[in-house]
Amino acid sequence: MELQDAEDSTEVDVRMHTTRVPDGDENVQRGLEDTLANIKRLVEQHSAVG
């Protein structure tokens, strides 16, 4: 994971590797996208409150 500060935000770059499923597995990809979307929503929600 890498974090890069910008003027009004922080960019997060996450890379993952597994040997349990082949590259490009649609179920894994969809699960990761859903998880990251939820993390983004929670961070933005928290930022709006604070």
C-alpha cells in the first residue's frame, strides 16, 4: 500500500497478489471493487461529519 498526499486529499494505491485464484478472476475483482467502494464511502462520510 502506498499513500500520496495531494493538496486537499490523499491517494491510496493498493496492490494484492494471491496464488489461490488465477489472475483476473471476476468474483475476486468484484469483491475488491465493492470493498474499496465501501472504504471510500466510509472515509468520505467521516470527513463530511468531522
